Amino acid sequence: MQTRIRWLFLPNEPQNESDENGHGTCVTSKVTSTAYGVAKNANIVVMKVHPIDDYIAVSRYIEACAIVARDIESRGLQGKAVICSTLNGE
């Protein structure tokens, strides 16, 4: 199977392509599972925002949303993209 996952990051952030606690992976699997997902052929774009001092500032979250919006526009995916935002706190 061809890779269906692409990662986006905020500028100057670690480009760590992993889900340390599994929350985003769990949510994504419910939607895109090739066996049971409602969007079996979906491509997944992960926008990862790393916390600073265990905190994600609202401004950084908004910046991440803007990056995703520009990505959707640049790829001509308006009307074809679904955004699911999962936030995890410990």
C-alpha cells in the first residue's frame, strides 16, 4: 500500500513524525481504516504542534490552522478536505 500520510510542522519546530501518546493515531484510524473506515481512500495530513513547557499557545494553534488552510488551497482541495483537530493534555 502506498503511503497515505504527509506531515506539516510549524516553522522552527522539531520535525518529529510520531504520535507519542497515540491519541491522534487512534482518532485517525477510526476514519481512514482500510477495513472499516468511512474514508478508506483518504490521504492523511498531520499538522503537529509541539508544546512549549507543556503548553500550546492559542496563537500557535491558529498558526497551525493557517498552514493547513494554505496547504488545502495550494493543492486545490477546497470542498474536498476534512479537518479533524485532536488536542491532548496530560
